[in-house]
Amino acid sequence: MKHSNISIFVPHIGCPHRCSFCDQNTISGAQHLPDGEEVRTICEKALREARSPADTEIAFFGGSFTAIPRDYMLELLSAASEFVGEGRFRGIRCSTRPDCISHEILELLKSYGVTAIELGAQSMDDEVLRANERGHSAQDIRDAAALIKEHGIELGLQMMTGLWLSTPEKDMKTAEEIIALRPETVRIYPVVVLENTVLAELYKSGEYRMTPFEDMTQLCADMMLRFTEAGIRVIKCGLHASEFVERDMVAGYYHPAYREICESLIYRRVIGEQLREKGITSGSVTVAVNDRCISKAAGQNRSNTVYFGEQGISIRITGDSSIPVYGCTIKG
């Protein structure tokens, strides 16, 4: 199922820690806190315009939703729940911290129609979590994930790559541990260093050195492939394009088409492997891929077509709905 949601941002409020990388006002573009009436207005408009409400969730993102003042959380949930049910949206999705989950909270969320919870895991390495001032442990992530699944709520996990004191090896280990937790969805956020954060200070001082953009993008591409092969939907890779991020970014792995770049690399890899297996080193070939992935296989700005062309292989991309995403068949 294609992921679709009506995003409502609740920046920072409820977060007991200010993490090294975090400035939610910049990331979300949100400058104020919505109230119940605003939630109703957003949902009413979205319901009128939605093509498939039954496949869409109302989503509270930005802060730690289950840690905001209880009365305010209930105000938002009460407003959103009016738009959940037959002929309306499928449910409510929210994001929160692993240490802000309990049996009591989960029962409350379910009573208002919450169908999915995304945990900001970021890393499964305790040293990285401490260095980036997360305020919780990897075990907190495991415990919260288990509780969410126990209550029959869809589990999503969010991870970051390139954090202070992390390495590509630690990042991949985090991905492997996330796979072991069996979430339904995952989001991958390569670090973007924003002004007025601890990471910005560390970067400017030279203490924080970042992996080259190309290497990080290849790492994220490898993770996306691993998650997909494990049956976990990658619903985001890279921060969404934003004038606020572009304004406040100091350094990092940001591109308005970051996911597309990663998927281009995935297809370059799988096509290259097929060509090598068939011993094809020149000439013209037809590459069949899932019909929803033709542009991804060709590469961003046709980068893969150019790449293989420079090796003496002319590739033509065609669609075939029977081929899985990130798979391909070589013809010719």
C-alpha cells in the first residue's frame, strides 16, 4: 500500500531533551502549535480533496507526541478522531520518543483511533545516543517497539545516518537491528547540520567530520535495498525539500531529490550485477523493471543510462508489473 498521510506538525513541545541535531521549527517549517479547531480545518479540507481517504492517515509529527501536556494531546486526538472511520480516514499516526511509551499511553492512543506509531530511534548504538544527547538507550527502543507491537499498533522506526561519533559500520548495524525489530515502516534521515544546534558547533570547530556525500548516499541506498528485501516499507529517505532547511543548513546530506538519487544507485547496482552475470560488456540491451520504477532505473537525470553508455552498453528501460521493486530482467 502506498503510504499517504495528512501531516500536522507539533514542533518541539513535549521533548524532554534537545538532541544535538534538532531544530524542529526548521525541519518542519512549523512556527506555531496547532489547536483542535485548526486540526479540524485541516482534516475537513483534506477529506474533501483526498482521492482515497481509506488509505490515508492523519499524522502528528514534529515533537514527541506522547510527551506533550495531556490535555493538549487529548484536544488534538479528539479533533482528529472525528475524521476516522467509515468513509473517512483510516486512522491516526504519531511520532514520539522510545522512552515516552507505556501500556497506559498505548491504550489511550488506541481509544482515539491511533493506528500507527513511529519511534525516533535514530541509532541502536548507546555511545552514539549518548553523544547526541538523546536521553534514552537502545534497550528503550527495543522495549517500546515490543510494547507497540503487543498492542496491535503498526510500528514505524526512524533512523539517522552520519550522527556525531557514528560510522558507516555503526549505521549499518543500526539498520540490521531495526530489521530484527520487524517494523512495518522505516524512515532514513541522513544528517543535515542546522544552525543553532550542537552539531553545528561541533562541525564548525572541526570536531565533527562527515562522511563524503557520495559514500553516505551509497550507504543509504544499500539500507533501502536491505529494508525492502526484508519486507519493510521505506516511506522516507532524506529530509523533505524545504526552504527552511535550505536556509539554515550548515552542512550535511540534503538534496530535494535525495531518495531518487539513492534509488538510482540501487538500480545501477542491480542492473550492473545482471549484466556481469550474463557477461554483457557492450552492445544494446533492454532492461525490464517494475513499471512504476522506469525513471528510477534510468537514474536521476538519466544518470544510469549515461553511466552504462560510457561503458559501451546502451540500455533501454521498459516496464513489467510482474517484476518486484528493485528487481530487473535483462533482455537482448
